[in-house]
Amino acid sequence: MSSEKSSYSYPDFTLPCIDWFRYKSHICIAFEILDKSLDDFMSDRDDLPLDLHEIRTIAWQLLIALQGLKNINLVHGDIKLDNIMLVNQVSEPFRVKLIDFGLAQKTSHIQTGSRMQNLLFRAPEVMLGLPLDERLDMWTVGYVLAMLYAGIYIHPQDSEYNIIRALVEMHGMPDNELLEQGLFTHKFFTQTEENSKVVWKLDTPEQHSKKRGERVEEHLDYFSFDDLRDVYYDMTKRDEVEQFIDLLKRMLEVDPNKRISPSEAFEHPFFTMKSVQPSAGSEEPQPEEPLCCSRGTGQTKGDSNQKHFKL
């Protein structure tokens, strides 16, 4: 990890190195002892979805971690449930830390077209071969939050093509200008002429099978944003559900240029508890932890009316 300092203090939600030493030909690093990963935590509860106030508490901390990494131009590159640790679930419920920076890179060092991230948490810009930077971590945090909310992967798990299919179903076709930039756009889309213009069209399963030699089923399992709204059926929480789904849409935006930033996310109604839509300012505010996310408690009670989906 770089020793660069930022004027913004964020280490509470990333894992500091306590010490290091050499053993034979290995470098050994000592970290603080933590509780369990979110992956183990979810498995222990049979993948029962978390309540909104619990997700809010985790989301706030992860956004602060992303803000800190952005400030030092660092991309984690491997955010997933396994790499988010609970500190001590008994004494400090849902206080988390981001760990495992073994694949972290400086933004300036990442080459366009690099293959990175676990398939299930892979940002669309990686699959499409677009320019890469810290915004890919925001997409992955959004996917983690969706999993904590639904208790299940919301996209297919078998191939990049089916993930792209699901993203097009959820968001609509990406802008032609964006697809033009992708080194791997041709793997999933084909150029056609439409109204005297050349545009990209998503390959059908049949087209993709012929193009890539991969058998693709017509049926596609995924969660639309409407499906995700229905996961939480406590009608008294509908406003909070709408706020959360809106935040997810902005975090899971296919175009990284349109994706919400950490500083914008801090001002989102899901955290401010306001019904108005947030405006994206040019300055990056220093966030103050809202009451909803005070360490360990989450404050709000009674969000237990979620449907249970098994992983």
C-alpha cells in the first residue's frame, strides 16, 4: 500500500498494516484481528437478506473507504463479500472494514482492456474493454449492496454475455458512443445500419452462440429493479426502498461517466432521509456520519419484513 496521505481521514473503514517481517523468502504482513467476512456472515444466516438500516450502515462505511481510495488514486479491484470484514459483530454490529489490497493498483497503472475482478462482481467497463479507473469499485460496491438486500446474486453467474444481457434488460442499451470505445464490444454486440446510421445491437443468444461457439439458453434469470422493489414488502418502508433502489441504479450504471461518485452518494436521500433528488455538485464535501449510520447500531428498528431468497 502507498504511504501517501490524504487530507480526508478514512482509515476507520480500511485495514491498516500493523507490522511486517521477512520469513525465508516471504514477506509477512500483520493486521488487526477481525471477526468474519460478510460472505461468512451471510452463509451463517442462510443468506437471509439484511434490513435496510443495516445495509445503510454498511454502505456508508464502504463509501468512505471508496472516497479515501479515490483521494490517493487507488483502485481496490477485488471488492466482494469475502473482502469486507465485520470488525466485531457482538460489540459493534455491522462495523466493517475493506481488506485484501493484493490486487490494488494505481489508477494511472491500469491498462484499458485489463482482465480483472471476479466474474460475479465484474464491472461492465472491464467486460466491454473501456478505460478503467476507481469508478469500477463503485459498481462492485453497488452489486455487494444489492446482494445483501436480496440475499442472492441479481445477475446470471455463468458468463459475461448473460451478465451484459441482464444489464441491457435493466438499464436499456448503452449509448452508441460508449460502445464505440470498448475493445471487447464486438464480443457481445454487432453493428447494424438503422435509419442511415451505424449502431450497435446486442447479439441474440443464437447470434452469440454462432459468434463465440458458446451454447446460450434463451431464458435469462436476473433481478430487474422492479423485482428488487418487491423484495421488501413492508409498505411502511416504501419510501426507503425507493431511495435504496434509486441509489443502486446510480451505482450500477453501465456508463462509468454517468455513475454516481462517493461524494455524490453521501448526499443521496438514502442517507439524508430526504425525498428530494440529490444534485451533483462539483465540490467533494467532507461527509458527516448521519444518525442512521452511527457506528454499530443503525438506529432504526423494525425492518424485518423482507422476503428470503436462497443463494
